[in-house]
Amino acid sequence: MRTQLACIPCLIEDVRSAADGLISSEAEKEKAMKSLLRCLAEHFSTEVPPSYHITRLHRRLKKLTGEKMPFRNRRQAANEAGVRLARIVGKKADKMSGFRKFSFLARWALAGNAMDFRHVGTGYHFDSEKIEDFFSEALESPAVNKLQQIYSLLRKADHILYVHDNVGEIALDRLLIGELKAWGKYVVSAVRGGPITSDVVMADAEFVRLPQASDEVIIAGPDTLGISFAEMSKTMRRKIKEADIVIAKGQANFYCLSEYKDQLPGEIISLFRTKCDVVSNLFGHSGHINIATIL
């Protein structure tokens, strides 16, 4: 998906909200926003995915603030909440099998995509029972639901590349990967090489013990929002072409993979919660919806 003019307000609000959380002085916030708006105006194009613009803006913001790991405390709180929730979900999944178990874990992994603290706030310290209630919609069918077709594709695959998105939800991804491994699949996890907003880096993967679940955990590239075909690591370029199936979590990964899917030999599965009507409308819906589809 390429950037649309309707994306402009969201690009601005995303980075404004981030600046609000990183800069205390109103005068410094104004100075930062002027720099960020100039950056957007100078580089704006409808020829690239929206995530490319968000990446550039957040890199500029990191440089302006000197923050090497923005939102460190929120990121860790999300990971801790995800681990607590995964314990509950995992115990329930252990009593299931077949498509029922896969669907249950996939819907929880999908609903975990709402653990983007830019959109749901900072209440990740609440207890496990409240977390489970908060994500109870995971038990409902996604608005766009191709889980049965996805299940059939995955059962036939040998090599799967799992492209992760947010901190916190990665603990739920780990459960789904565990099920794929139980089927005898070779699963490679891809995380970001540097922090940006709430995207997962290697330290987050290690915290939720993802290396113990996946066959490999690789760096997809530098601090890009979602993966980037322009800045993809050599390892990622090789793995994404070797994969029978790519499972892409999150809207930013949807942006990129939907735009460049013709360059990939394997099937692409997209699991995410929409953040805006621009994307929801592509699927004939409006508002924030859960999507499980094949691109």
C-alpha cells in the first residue's frame, strides 16, 4: 500500500503524540514539531508506503531528543503484560487441538496487535485477569477472516518466516509459533535491528524467550517501522525469498508487503488490527477491525 493524502493527518499526529511523550518543555516541543513538519514536507511522496515516512520522522525525533531507546519503560511494561497474558492463553490452548487450537492462538496473536501503546494507552501494569478481559475480543472472529484458508496453507508449508510487530504481543506470537513448530515447521522470526515506537527488537524477543520457540531469530533491518524493502538486511532478503509463507504482523508490515508482494515467491499472510479508515476501507469496513487475510 502506498501513502495517500489522507495519511498526512495520521503521520503528523503519530509523531506529535510521540514528541508529547518524550519532551516536557512546550517550547522544545514546538521547536521539534517545526523540524518534523519541515522533514515531512521535504520528503513527502505518495510513491512509497506510509511506514517509510513514519520511520524518517521518528528517526528525526530520536536525533532531536537524544533518546536511544524511546519509551523504554512503556516497552518493558508491555512485554511483562504480554508474558502474563500468554501464560493464561497457553493453558487454555493446551486443552485444544487441530484447527480449533490454531484458530484460538491465531486470534489471540492477532488481538495482541492492539498492544501498541501509541493507541491503547499506558495501562500495561494492570493484572492478568484485567488484561484477559481487555483483549476478550480475541475470541471473536476477525472482521476479515481467512483463518481456515490460512490453516490449510500453513499445514502444507515447510519454511515459515514470521515478521513480528509490537512489544508485548510478541509473547502471544510465541504461542502461535510453538504450535507451528509442533507441526514440524521450520520457523524464522524477524525483529527490528533498532528501536522505533513500539516495534520489537532482539532484547524484547529474548525477554519473552522467543529464541527458545523459533528455529532462528534474525534482524530484518535497522530501526524501520515494520520491514523496509529499501533497508532490508541481507539475511532478511534471503529468508523472505526462501520462505514458503510469510506471516506478517501489524499494519506497517501490511503496508510494505502488500506493495511489494509481487517480488516474493511465497504466500503472504497478514494478521493485524487496523489503525485507520484508510486501511479498513480497503477491506470494505470502517473503524478499527481485526484482519486475518492472505495478500
